[in-house]
Amino acid sequence: MISVNRPNIAAAKAALDKRSSRDRLTERQRVTNHFTTGIPVKKPTYSAYKKAEVKKALNDLFNHKCAYCESEYESVAPMDVEHFRPKGAYMLPSGKRSTIGYYWLASEWTNLLPSCIDCNRERKQFRRQLDGQLVKSKSGKANKFPLLDEAKRAKSPNGEKNELPLLLDPCLDKPAMYLEFLDDGGVRPKNGTLEKKLGKGENSIAVYGLDRDGLFRERRKIMKLLFSQMNHICSFALNVREVPGSARMQADFTRATNELSNYTTKDSSYLAMAKPMIRVFKKTLKNTTVYLDIKDRLLADPNNAAIEVELLAQFKKLKAATSIDKPAKNLVTQMIVWMRLRE
Ligand SMILES: [Zn+2]
């Protein structure tokens, strides 16, 4: 999940607030009348959120990807227009469904998100735990909308402003503060202050099913491609060092490095995983280059104890990034091999 800035999109808002030719009311007014004034509506129906203008605006905003898991859904299934706050009913802490939901937000632009079927609809899925074990259990958001304080649950329009939801909204939260993607395709709650306080990452992984095995395997495929590209870049970096002044080798290195941007285009899947991995790669490449520069100086001056100490310190710095808690520890370990570094 990545952070997405949500502007007002006039075409979508116009479609959501269009007045019916029959009673001159918007869907929101009709439904609100039903629940607050007793003006009868046989059974409130919700359809404004499904209009083509709304779907187009959501597709444009999220680049045709699920707001929660960043998968491209259109190759296999239509988009679900998801209500962040459920329109019809929500799950109570007791496990029962409420009698009414956030009806006043059913056609509210800021409450709508594009979702794949598996993040939105509840069903049993194989889910991959961090130890690699697969466990079959339910995931999918459906009517879930947990709050930090159930007593502050909104019962009528504008009441939602007092709520503190325990699920991540990509348009309001910074998901990177709560979620951490690993270099094998896994995901875990971030070890940080905000996550410890609210647990939004842990809840979002469980409710949206960000740990479901199919999703894990798709993310791992991208990581394998990234690893392969990074391996090429490391080889080219070594070539540039071995044959200084070779324009062709420098060009190979520059081209391969530029190709990393293919994984970070707006419409690429799993940016929340790929972008930090590429950042770690670039930083580690810089650190390994520093290490190799020190090594060259030592080769030219083999009895210089100060350079030897410097070399050891730089190697320790690189190894520190392979400690158990680093999300990119496999990547850094692999880079030490690709760059042929020895202590
Ligand atoms: Zn999804």
C-alpha cells in the first residue's frame, strides 16, 4: 500500500451528487432522509458509487491498481468500488453486524477506494506467516471497520470526524509508517512508535489479507526480477572499475541502472516494496564502492595500518545492514557476494 494524494475530481463528484429527475434529490439526501427523518424509502439503495465516472476517477487516481495491495486487477477481474467506512453495516467488537452503517458516506468521494476482489471480499485464503508457514484463514475487508475507541463510533453524519480507525486509508495515512515489505515478498508490521501505539499495520495485513499467499508470490516475482537487474548492475560496476575509461562499460552500467526505474513507474505494482529495496540497493552500491576504493588504496600502500582499519570499519558497516531485523538483509548479503567483497 502506498500513500495517494486524493484531489477532488469534478466529474466523479458530479456523478455522485446528481439529482434524480423523479424527486430532485441526490442519493445521499434520499438515504439520509430515510434514516434521520423517517421519510420512507422502501429500502435504501446505493448505486451512485458504481457510476462509470467514479470508476474512471478511481482508476486514474490509483493507476488501475488496488488501493490496498497494489495489484493490477483488470487483467483478471473488474474493480470493486470499496467503501472505506462500510455503507450498510459494520462489524461490532462482539462479532455481530450493526443494524445501520455509514449510510451518509455511501456516495462520498473521500470514502471510496478501488479494490481487488480479494482485499475487499471476505473468504478463506492461504496466508503466509513470517516463518514461511501457510495457514488457511479468512481475510478480506467486507464490513470490518475497527476503531481505537468503539464509544466514539459515529451514528450520524459528521460523527466520523471523532473516530480513530485502526485500518490504513492510503489517502489519509502514510502506510510506510506502519508496514514493512521484505525482500522475499513478505510483509510485516513496522517496528515503529506509531505502529506500536495503533497497530494499523498489523490490522491492515490481517483485514485486507496483505499476507495472502497469492499476493506474496506476485511480490516475490518482482523481487526476483529486481535481484537479477541488480546483479547485472553490480557486474557492470565491477567492469567499470576493472577497465577504467571504457565508454562502453560505463554505458552498460548507466543503462542497467536507469532500467531500475521500470519498477517504479506510477503504474508498477508493489511500489511500497520495490521503492525502498531500490533505495537500499543504491545506498549499498555506494558503500561497496567506498569499500573498493579503500581497498585500492591499501593495495597501493600495503603496510599502512590506518587504511587497513578504515577498510575493516567499512566492511563492518556493510555487514551491519544484514542483521536479522533489516527488511533488505538478503539483498545486502547478496550484494556483498555480487561485488566480490571479502573481509
Ligand atoms: Zn487488493
